[in-house]
Amino acid sequence: MQSVLTIGEVSKRSGVAASALRFYEERGLIASEREGSGHRRFSRSVLRRIAFIVFAQRIGLTLDEIGDELAKLPADRTPSPSDWEKLSAQWLQRVDERIAELQRLREGLTGCIGCGCLSFEVCWIANPEDRKGRAGPGPRSWV
């Protein structure tokens, strides 16, 4: 098994475009070594960091937040499963909140989405005198 991978191999293995890998490297989220020719070479452990980045983005973390989280990992060794478990354990509440938000959204898709515009009959009761409209634009119950 190879100890280092090219950017093409990392891209293929991780499912992340090479351009995104270069961007992640520019942001300091992943690191590579350069050969004399200037080609990037990544350690195999970068695959776990990339999987972490992809997962973190899917649950709504920004790249800055992801960078902050990755900075908590040990720099002197490859992170262990225990290191990853500690890092991701903090996210459980965020994931649960996201699930609850998506469930509310799903329930609202067939009814009013909270903006006072879909049904005068229902919204007259739920949003008398268009109070939600005074709170600002958009679906106020979801913001």
C-alpha cells in the first residue's frame, strides 16, 4: 500500500474534486508535501480529514468552523478513532437540531410556511393583521 497519494488519487478515493482539494489546502484544512517537480503528495491520513470536512459541511458547519475543529486534532501524529470520536461528539446536538428543523420544514411543506401568503383562510387565524410581515421579509416561522 502506498504511503503517499497524488492529488488525482486523493480526488478519486475521496470523491472530492481536485480543485476543492487545492482550495482546502489553501485554507489550511489539509496539507501536502511537494516533490522537486512541485507535484502535491498527500499522506493517506488526509482521506480521513477530507471525509470529516465533507461530513461537517453536510451538517452545516462553515469552513472556518471546520478549520477550528480540525485544529483541535493532534499535529504530531495521525488522529486516532478516539480523537475523531471526541471531536464529533460535540456535534450531536447540532445534528439533532438540524433534524428537528428539517422535520418542521417537511410538515410545513403541505401547509403554511410561515410567511402569511399562502392561505388567507388559515393565515387569518395563524397570522392576524400580518404580524409576521412586520417582523421582516421571508418565511418568518422558519428563520
